[in-house]
Amino acid sequence: MENILELKEVSKIYFAGGEELAALKQVSLQVQKGESLAIIGKSGSGKSTLMHILATLDRPTSGELLLDGKPTSKLGQDDLDRLRNEKFGFVFQQFFVNPRDNCLDNVIMPLVIRGVAADKRKKLGLEILETVGLTDRIKNRANDLSGGQKQRLCIARALIANPSVIFADEPTGNLDSENGQLVIGLLFKLQKEQGITLIMVTHDHDLSAMCNRSIKIKDGQIVGGNQ
Amino acid sequence: MRAMDILQTAQTNMLHAKLRSSLTVIAVFIGALTISLTNGVGNGVKSYVNKQLGNVGIKDTLIVQAKQDRGAAFTGDIKEYNPDKQVGQFNIILMSSTDSTKMKTFTGVKDVTPQLVVQVAYITAGDKKFEMTANQYVDGLNLELAAGQLLGSGSKDGILLPVAYVTPLGFASAGEAVGKKVTLGFTNALGKIVETEATVVGVQQKSLLSAGGVSISRTLAATINAQQGGAQPQMKDKYLAFTVTYDPSFSTKQVTALKKQFDAAGYKAQTIEDQLGTVNSIINSILIALNLFGAIALLAASFGIVNTLLMAVNERTREIGLMKALGAHRRNIFAIFALEAVGIGFWGALLGVLVSMGIGTAFSNYASSAFLKDFVGFKLLTFPLLPSVEIMLLIMGIAFVAGALPSLKASRLDPIDALRYE
Ligand SMILES: Nc1ncnc2c1ncn2[C@@H]1O[C@H](COP(=O)(O)OP(=O)(O)OP(=O)(O)O)[C@@H](O)[C@H]1O
Ligand SMILES: [Mg+2]
């Protein structure tokens, strides 16, 4: 299997209040196409930082991120923006939705950014909302949805751009177990059916056990997991 | 992102904070209203002045006066007595036929006619006498007439009566007055009141050229002058001004050269356009002063825009972060916020211009029927399309500049910081 993402000795150092803080230390990692990978570890261990670097939201202080075997450090901001828009989908813990916009407008955001024509993105939006079971909420403001519904909306938004990788940072962290199951079921279904690579940050050991592979982070280093 | 979507997002954002946006729009509106009204007055007055200018009728004519030096009383600079210096009342420097002979030698000068100073005490068409000022008619001057015709150069006792005299003198209408005889009374050199007859050839509307007085023919002016100043030895052959006609084929450059020649010889030569141009430049400076108020209002509004947008950026930090995470370019984010600022400018300016058009036109119509009634064709405020569009573009430009800083701030937000932002 080829690697879709690869980290080579990546470090991330934050400078805060005159002190250096190494959030990641010489991390090397390979992510295969179509696999599901869980990143686990204590709070503050560097999980989110790792995910942000994998997703090109953040640049490493040293080391290199390769995408489909190609280094990304030479890419300009415009290329990175385009890459994220076309290849990546995001699901965050705090259900980042635009509360005042309706569900359809929220879900088509990546397509608006990509510059897809209005009628086409609407059609895709309606399809994807059906996939996550929100067809009856199309015109509702995102703010009026329950937590579980909001997270399904975020998954729909992550899916609409037809991504190769979905990044999920504690996607069930703010959900009750029932809604959590629903969201997780949906993510794994997509990963299996559409061959999407799933990279998930989680505290939940049951959840990490469901992934093909998990890595454990401690103090900015990979200290194990089940490879 | 598509331009349409950027515009749409900007507008949606503006509408999401209705109260805040509308307050800022009001601030812009006040500035736009002030500027648009001021320019409305400017356009109205200037278009009237220019209409008059285009209509002056006399071409190739200069009005020439002696250059005045300010007396010792003003400057404290005591000058030696000069018997050749010809001075009249209030030490105004006068000219004589020596001057006119000299002027005739200037290249291109065709004819030099003295403008006589006459003082008429009253005018009457029967029992009642009314005060009046008389001006010697400059041949060809195209005064606007309510009835009758202009004075020909051969006119003997013709006058052009201002329309305001029609009713007091007992004529039923302007048309009725034409051809009627009136009597002018003046004080002669011996201090006695003398009367002379005149014929109403035309009735003039009030305009910038008419200056309110009764225009009298050259012959009539000469008759009266001969018995007034002309009869006094010290005022004989003394003139305040000459009208000088020059070669009609002269180019603007040649006219300028001719004026310079007069200037070098100690005269001040002006075309009627120059004289009206002075009016224009006075109007312009008044307008600039008034526009300053508008500019101050707009400056205040600009800070309103900066403030509004900073609040909007703060409020939407997460949204911006999300958009950037999902692949929006920096310039997209900048454009969304900059367009929101321009949108505020647009609505404020549009409202300001429209309301000023409403108020201005209503007031202008009232003025035309009230205190500007006699100035036929004078619209105090006019709002041509182009200047109004220019005002709107200017204000939108100012709004853009005001919005640039907050927009830049938004475009520079780090998506991670923005997403962590609570
Ligand atoms: N912008 C920043 N400036 C300074 N330090 C930062 C910054 N971002 C993260 N850190 C630090 O880097 C370390 C790793 O943070 P990170 O968010 O990756 O942890 P995490 O494993 O995701 O924790 P959690 O489970 O609580 O989300 C922490 O010590 C954090 O304080
Ligand atoms: Mg985290």
C-alpha cells in the first residue's frame, strides 16, 4: 500500500513567553491510503498539533510532510489552500458550524470556496445531507440543531468535497454515547465504502480499537500504540 | 471563490448585524448628504453662471480700467504728488482720451469706447418717481429680455428697463411697457434737477449680467454725462472704463498677449468672461469650505466603519478560521470584509445622494418660485448624474480604505488560532 501522508522527523516548537515548548519532537509517521488511524494520548501531549501539521493547517518547525510521496514544504500558501480544499475534510470536537447559516449553506462551504457553480453545489449538498440523515433540516439554521445533528452536518461538510483524507479531532468528545455511536458508525462506513483515509484524535480506547491502527503520543513523541 | 459568492457573503455578513451596520450606514449617509447638497448648490449656481457666460453676446471685447494703487491711508506709504495722475472721487484713478489713443495703437485693437459714469436720480412715467441706477449699455451685451429688443448701437434715447420697474411705473405688463416714453431726472453740474426723455426699447429679466440697473444707450449716457461730470473742468474727458474691441480672429493665446500688453501699460483688461469667472471662483471657494463639513462627517464615518468591521472580524473569528481551514485564500477573506465596508459606503452614499436630491430639488423649486423668482432659469440646486455617481464612488473608495485595516487583520488570522478561539 502506498503512503498518502508521511512525516519525516517533524518537530514543532512553540515560543511562548520567552520559553521554548516542543509540542512535537522528531516525529516520523506513515499513513497508508484508505486506512483508519487513531491518535491517542493525554491532554497536552501534542495530538492536535500532530493532526494540524498532517493537515497542512500548521507548518512544522523542522522536518518534512510528504503528500502522495511529494514534499509539501516548498508549496506556496495558495497551493496548500487548494490542497486542503480538494483533498481534506475536517471534523472538529466543537462542531464548527456557522450558526446563523442554514444547513445547506453550511454543508456547501467547501464547494463555495472551490468556486463550484450554484446549482451544482446545491445538488451535491442535498445528496450529502441525505447521506447523513438531515434531509428534513435543510432550511433550519445550524444553531437550532442538536449536538449530534451538528456533528453529522460537519461530517457532511467534510464529505462534500470528496476528500481523500478526513481529519477528525475528538469527533465524539461533546456527544452522548448514543449520538457518538451514530457519528462513529457514519465515519467508519464512509472510510470502508469510499476508501477514505481516516485520521482520528481520540481519548476513547474503544474507539481507537475500532481503527486499523493507533499511535500513542506522549510529550510530543510517539511512544507506542498498536501498529 | 467566485466574485458573486464573495459579494453575497459580504452582504449576508452585513445583514447579520443589522443594527450595527445601519448605524454606520447612517454616519456615512450624513456625510454623503452634506457633500451631495453642497455639490448640488455648486452645480446649480455654476450651470447658471456658465449659461450666462455662454450667452454674454459680446465677443472680442475687453473692459479696461486703470490699475488702482491703494492710497497712503491704507498703506502708510506717502507718495509724491503727480499732476499727471488723474484721480476722481475716492482717489480712484481715471483715464482720458490720451489713454484711449494709446490703446488704439496696441496690436489687434479695433475700437475703444469710453464707459461714461452717469448718475440718474429718478425715473417716472407719470406721477410717481422711483430711484434708479443707470449703466451705459455695452453694445451687443446679450441681456435676457422679457419683452422688446436689445439696444442697437444707433439708439438715441433707448433704455432697457428691469422687469421689477414694470408694475411700479404703472405698466400692465412687460410687453405693454415697450415703446413707452419715460422721464429720467438727474442733478446737473450746477446742482439743479434736470429731466430728459427716454424710450423703453426692451424689458430685461434679472440675471448676473444686468446687475439690477437700468441700461441706457450710449447717446443718452453722453447727453447726461455732458451736463454732469463732463461739465466740470476737473472731470471733463475723464473715464472710469473703456470697452475695447479687438480682432475677432484672435486666438486665446493672442488675447492673453493683448491683456499682458494692457497690463504692462498700467491697465487692467478683462473680458466679460473673466469678470463672471471671478464670480465662479468665489463660488468655488465657498463650496470648498462647505465641502469641508461633509469631509469631516465622512472622516467620522470612516472611523465608524473601522470600528464596525473590527467588531465583525472579532465576532467571526471562528468562521474565518473555518473558511481558511477549508481552503479559502487570504485574498478571499480580505475581499469579503473589504466588500462589506464598501457595501456600507454604498448604501450610505446612495441614501445620502437620493435624499439630497429629494430635499434639494424641493428646496430649489421653492427658491425658484420665491426669492430667485426674477432670475429666470436659475435652479439653485441641480443634481446631474455624473457628479452624483462620482460622489458615490468617492465615498465607496473612502469606505474601502477604512475597511482595509480590519480586512487585512481578518485575512491574516491563523486558522488554528481562529479555531481554538472561544
Ligand atoms: N499556539 C501555541 N502556542 C504555544 N503553545 C502551544 C500552542 N498550541 C499548542 N501549544 C502547546 O503545545 C502542546 C500540545 O498541544 P495540543 O493542542 O497538540 O495538545 P493535545 O494533545 O491536542 O491536547 P488536548 O487533548 O487537550 O486537545 C500543549 O502543551 C500546548 O499548550
Ligand atoms: Mg487537542
